[in-house]
Amino acid sequence: MWAKDRFVKQVLYCAMYTALALMLSFVEVLLPLTAAIPLPGFKLGLANLAVMDCAFRLGLPAAFAVSLARVLLMGILFGNVTSFFFSLCGGITVLLILTLCKRLGSTFSFVGISVLCAMGHSAGQLFCAVCIMGSGMALLTTYAPFLAAASLLFGFVNGLLLFRISPRLPLLSEKHSRI
């Protein structure tokens, strides 16, 4: 296959993953989560399913592009400047964790990586909150334990979903990449 054809194919797959991540993010916007989970700004992390599967199948550079495109488009379509920065900090943290997991090899399962990413996303958002609000210790001691518990639960659920869904999806390229 020509290099140009591979590049076009990679861009198309990234566009599909970005569309999927946007759709899952939009579903999260529509869900009334604060009634069930009274944590301000908490989301289920469904969009991370698309980012993680992209990282597993296409590699980290593609996942980086998909994650940043999703954060930017969600900020433009449904958010504000503050939500954009919170999402960006969480997304960057997830990408750093995915990079670390790749360097460690196949030590972690889908569930383990998903839990780490959920916890990392929350930690990135807490870092952003501390930078914006300046009330670091109070925020960390009161909000962080609840956010960590919710991240653990939903990271586990998303990891199970990815574990069940990913093997059923077709291979996307000749270089099928797993973290």
C-alpha cells in the first residue's frame, strides 16, 4: 500500500473515532447525572472508550489527535472556556497515562488501563481546579475522595465495556497496535 493511502486511511479512522467520541460526549451532556451522582462536573467517561480503543488500534499519536479534537469540538459546541480547560487537563493526563502504560508493555488489562485513565482524568481536572480556584488543600481533602471513588467505579465499568466490545471490532490496519 502506498504511503499516501495509509495516511488517508489513518486520517479517516481518526475522523471516525473523533465522531464517535463526540457522540459519546454528547450523550453524557444529555444524561442528568447530577441527580444520581452529586459531583459537580462528573461524567461517565464514555468518550474515553473511543480514545482508548483508538490508542489500542492506531497508536498513541492517533489517540492524541482524537482526544484533542474531541476536547476542542466539545468546548466549541457545548462548553465554555472553563469546561474546555478542565477537559483539556483531564485529556492530557489520560494521554500521559496511556503513554506510560505502553512503555510498561502488556502489564495492564483494558480494565486496569481504564481505571488508571479515569483516575488520571479526575486528577487532571482537580489540578486545573486548584490552578483556577486556588483552594488546593480544601478541594483535595473534600472533593478528591468522592471523585476517586466514582472514577474507580466508572473506570472499571468502562474497562469492562471496552474488554467486551474491542475484540468484536474489525482490525483497522496492518499494524494492529495494542498498548
